[in-house]
Amino acid sequence: MSDGSHESAADRTTDEKQYVKIGGMSCVMCAGAIEKAISGIAGVTAVSVNLGAEKAQVTYKAGIVSPSDIRKAVEDAGYRYLGVEGEDTENLEAQSRELDLREKRNRVIVGFIIGIPLMVLMFFPMAMHGVIPYVMLVVSTPVFIYLSHPIFSAAWRALRNRSLNMDVMYAMGIGVSFAASLLGTFRIVLTREFLFYDSAVLLATFLSMGRYLEARAKGKTGEAIKRLMDLQPKTAIVLKGGQETEVAVQDVQIGDNVIVKPGQKVPVDGEVLTGTSYVDEAMITGEPLPVLKEPGMSVVGGTLNQNGVLTFTALKVGRDTVLAQIVKLVEEAQGSKPPVQRIADRVVAYFIPVVLAIALATFCLWYFVLGNTLLFAMTALISVLVIACPCALGLATPTAVTVGVGRGAELGILIRNGEVLERSEKLTVVACDKTGTLTRGKPEVTDVIPFGTTAERLLGLAASVERYSQHPLGAAIVARARERQVVIPESTAFDTLGGKGVRAVIGGQDASVGSRPFFAERGLNPPEDTEMRISALESEGKTVVLVALEETLLGLIAIADTLKSSTPDAVRGFKKLGLQVVMITGDNERTANAVARQAGIDRVLAGVLPQDKAAAVRELQAAGNVVAFVGDGINDAPALAQADVGIAIGSGTDVAIESGEMVLIRDDLMDAVSGIQLSRKVMARIKQNIFWAFAYNTALIPVASGILYPFFGITLKPEWAGLAMAMSSVTVVSLSLMLKRYRPAL
């Protein structure tokens, strides 16, 4: 008898995520059909199909769903399953794309060879008489079948999946054209006025040409991912039993000793055991200068060893490497949908039924109400069916997101999802942590001022207290003591004091190092004659800490953390984007203001403890601001999570992938400016794409329906409607590809 506490099998399983490559999609409704098919698998929790990148991001319960289930769903829906992440699918995908492009190109060539002569022939009256209509039938039928077979097949798949997509409308348009031509040729119901052989062939040709150009352009949207994946070498040299053995990179295990020779790529992440060499990390960090690697230093898979032989221990392999994590992050971002795309998808879902209604209304209006010819009404019907393609609308967002996110990855700017793009556009405030973000994060001791003791003893006691601290100021004190070879006494009972200071026990006595407010709370204040000295040090942007043994102040230590060289330029860059820049720091107001003046920052929130930074961000938001917070991704995690856009600055390969919604691989604040600027450019391009897609349909559907005919005698033949439709999709994809030219803010 169950007590109700047992979990189901589904509850006990963990979520897995796969990126499935899919071929054969032609419009946003195809993407919707695939999402519906995969979502129908029991155990699948989320599906997002990226039409531009031609892949699906599938989240499912491990142990319940297998890749074969996903494959079956995709193929049953009538599309091509090209493999999942982790499989060697690059060749299969490339072959499939090349075959698809070749088939489309051949159809276009054949279509023009036959279609253009047919069109020319229709200008001569003799085309309507004698045996010529039968000759046109014989010539055009095999070509029409060859050209239209993919369209009718796709339409059948859509109807079988209970979905209305553009292939259904195309099939209706070209099907009506060819069927009318057949009836007209044999004079069944219709006369020979209804010979649309040229229109049927050229219409299918233009559709094929549009999809050929679109497929070529879409193939370029995922180039950033391909370049990242190409950084991973296929093999590695591993030491086994003292012998060098070449193995597939997938077979490298954690703990293996790996050798990388000059000119070779580092296969996996690890730590150098022996050897020294310069390693080019530009492909990961964007830094142009190679980095000298020595024993004890880390190396990253995908980077290029230049001049020496390195032996290192493999620490991260497979999906855990930095490169794999970057690829995963970019793929997730490219597969995500910003809210503007979800709106567009809903519009498209209603668009096709509306267009069908407009096409039928157009026919009825011209034929039954206005008494025009059946030929004219049918031509208008076909033109409306063909020209009203929402493909451009469906491609507007995913192509721009895919290209923009990929370009960001090439520049070392990792954008986690599409929603970040929209929020970045609305930002009003950028709040920055000081230490490690605005400054170098490696402060140095500049002044040691004892009160009634020696500088060496003061420095030694402070270093003893700080030796177990993780704070950069504490590290600076310990580093200076070791540099001066000062004796550092043993200490015990180390404790942090709420971000205000640290304490430890030295020789049975309580020793502490902290800020002036911390000691003032205990009634310990420095001598009056040193107050002006402290103020002068703080006005120079130095942080002053006091050192006490029991209840006696022994002196003060001044520490300076200099600005990064790029910080003033970055602050100016934020301001050019119309953003207010705010510095949030735990330093006292005088020191904080000094640093802010050097950086060009106008507003400072000083004396904010680490745990209170999220509250400071919340206050900025409460004032009506949309806030980005820039921090190191570790100590600032709460503030990053609270901000509308959390921007985590990495430090080379130590990037904290999970910390922010935008992750900067390089330790450079200018990349935050570039990230926001790139996000805005992507959103601007999405809006531009959507505008052109809507404007195109708004302008040309009335023209296709014949609105200009009563005034100017202008109509739109079906084949030219097909050409215009094809060019709209190509235009949108081409506009998105222009994002590849983005250059970082200077």
C-alpha cells in the first residue's frame, strides 16, 4: 500500500538538453509543426525550433526519452533528422545542405530554361490555337512536376500534421494555375484564355530560386558556431606507460598526461606539468598577444601552442571544457525566443487563414460583384495566395538572433538568451562594482603607518590576520609582507566580520583588521594627528584599513587599486549609449568618490556591503530604472541576479558561465559597452526586419488583389508575385547577415 510519498519515474529523472539538427524546414509554420511533433513525446518538457539555424533545442527527461524517439517524431512529421550535439554530424549536415542547394539550383536552371520560352510564346496569339497548347502541355508537365514536387510534398506534410503553412498556399496557387491550364487546353469548362503554363512553371521556379538564395544565406548564420567547434582538435597525444599515444579527443580522460607540441592546438583543459611556451588564446579570449604558460598555469582546449612543448594534466574534458561550455551557451542563446518573436509567431499563426479569406474575397468581389472575367478573378486569386508569404516575418527574428549572438561569441561576449537582447535595449542605468570591474582588482600596499610600533611588526600582524582571507585587499597586505620578507606570525580562529573586517587569534591575543567605521563602533579611533593623513590618503583614491591587537590600535595601512586603462573609455561609451553610470562599492565615500572622479562616474553608492549590493540594485529599479549590473560573477552573484541584465566579467579562462545573462570572457569593461551596443543593434535589426516584412505584405497584398486596376490598369501576374515573395525572405536574411560586420565600440 502506497503512502503517497513515492516519486514517479518521471519525477526521479533529470532533465537533459539536446540540440537536434533538422533539414527540410521552409517557413515558420514548419518550425511550429516540428515543435508540436516533438512536444507530443511523453517526457519532453520544452522544445524551441530555430528556423534560421535549422535546429531544435529539446529538453526532456533522461531515461524516458531517447534520441531515437526525437528522430522518429521529426521524420514522421516529414522532415529530415540530421543528428544531435555530441554526434559527428558535421559531415552529414554539410552533405545534406550541399545536396539540398544543388537540387534547388538545378530546379531553378531547368525552370528558367523552359519557363522563359513559354512566357515569350504567350505574347503571340497563335499560342492559343491549334496544337501549340498541346505542345506546351507536353513540354511543361514534366518540368512542372519536377519543380513543384517538393512544394506539394511539403503541403501534404503540413495538412497531415493539421497545419496550414505557406507550402499549402503555394501548392494552391501553382496547382490552380496548372489545373486551369489543363482545363483550358482541352476546353473543359474553361477556354484557352486560361493557359497559365508559363505562370505555373515560372511561379514554381521563382519559389525555388527564393528558397535557394534563402538556404544559402541561412547557411551562413551559424558560421560562428562552426568556427568555435572547429577550434576543437580531433586527436590528442597522451602519455601511456611512458609512450606517446595518439587518441581521439573524446577518449581523453581526466588525469591523463597530455603532450602538446609547437603548432598544435591544446585538446582539452588542464594544468601545465612541465615545459614553457607561449599560447595564443585569441580564439577564446580575444586577446591578441600570446600568453606565456609555465608549470602550474592553466591551458584551455582550442588554444594554439606556439613555440615550446607542454605536458599538462587533463582537468576538464568533453562537455566540461571551457570551449564546450561556450558553444553550449551560444547554442542555447541562438535557440531562445525573445518576446518579440513570440508575438510574430502568433501573428503568423493567424495570418495564413486571413490571407486565404482575402484571396477568396478577392475572387468573389471581382467575379460575382464587379462582374469582371473569370480569368481576371482567378489571376488575382493566385497572386494573393502566392504573394502573402509570412516567411519573411518568421525569419525576421531567429536569423538576427542567430547571427548577432554568434558575432558576440566571436568577440568574447556571450549572450545567454534572446530576452537579454530586449532588456538591454531598455536599459537606463549601468551599475558597476568597483574592485575587479572598474579597477584592476589587484590592489597594492602604498603606505604603512604604525602607532607606537614598527612598520614591520604592523605589516606582519596584519598579514597574519589576512592570510586566510579571500579579499583582494587582504591579498595585497600578505603579498607586501612576503615581498619585504617580514615575519608573519601563526594565527588561528580566522573569522570575517560581516564585510567590515577580519579577525584572528595571534599568540593568544585577538587581532583584527578592518575599516574605520568598524573600529569606531568599538570605540577605537586613530590619533587626532593622523585624521588629516587618512583623509589625504582617501582623497587620493586609496583604501585605508586599521590594525588592532586586543583593544589597541597599532596603525594603518593604505592600499590602492588602480583603474583599468579601459575604464574611462568604457564609462564614456556607456554615456554615449544614453546610460547613467553608477558605482557601487564597499569603500568609504571619500575613497569611492576619488575613484569615480578618475573614471568619469557621476554617481556613487559607497559603503555598500557585499550582501547589500542586490538591495542597492533593487533601490535603483524602484526609482523606475532598468538596471544592468556589471560584476565579477562570483562575489556579485546576488546583484547580478537582481539586475534586469546581469553582466559577468570573466578573467581569461576563469569565466563564470552561470553567473550572468551576459558573460564577458575578457576582463575588460569595454566589452560590456560592446555587449549592450550589439544587443541594441540586434533588436534594431529585428524591428527593421519585421517592419519590412509587414510593409511588404501591407503594400503588395492589395496590389495583388487588383486594387490599382480600376485606376491605373495595373495588375500583378502570379509569377511576379512569386518573385516578390521570394525576394522578401532573401532581403530579411541578408539584412540579418549584415550583423556579422559589427565592430566593437571604440
